[in-house]
Amino acid sequence: MAKFLLFIVVLAVIYALVRASKRRSKPPPAARAPEAMTRCAHCGVHFPSAESVRDAERDYCCEDHRRLGVRS
Ligand SMILES: [Zn+2]
């Protein structure tokens, strides 16, 4: 009888450990912060600010558009 009770306790501990590890491995929702976006002063396309080619005061999507400047 004592062996049977020990078996039940061991199963309960294993079940609790598996549940705890599943809960811990779940990734948190929205872990990444939203990325800042900017607009190309030449063609008007929106793209991540980190990829911009900067002029004195304006952002461009590529080196060619920076050379061409602001399109009116
Ligand atoms: Zn552009």
C-alpha cells in the first residue's frame, strides 16, 4: 500500500513539473517594441527609421533618392 501511495505522489510531482515548464517556455506576447517608421522625402514610401539614409534634416529610402533630393 505504501508503494502505491509513493507511486501516486511521484506521478503528481512529475505532472506538476511538466505543467510548470510548459508555462515558463511560453513566449510573452508583444515582446518586441514597435519600430519607428519614417517616410522617404523623394518617393514617399514608408520604411523603418533604422534603414533610412539621412540628409541634413530629411530621411530617404536609399542613396539614389538622397542624391535626387525632395521631389515636388
Ligand atoms: Zn525613396
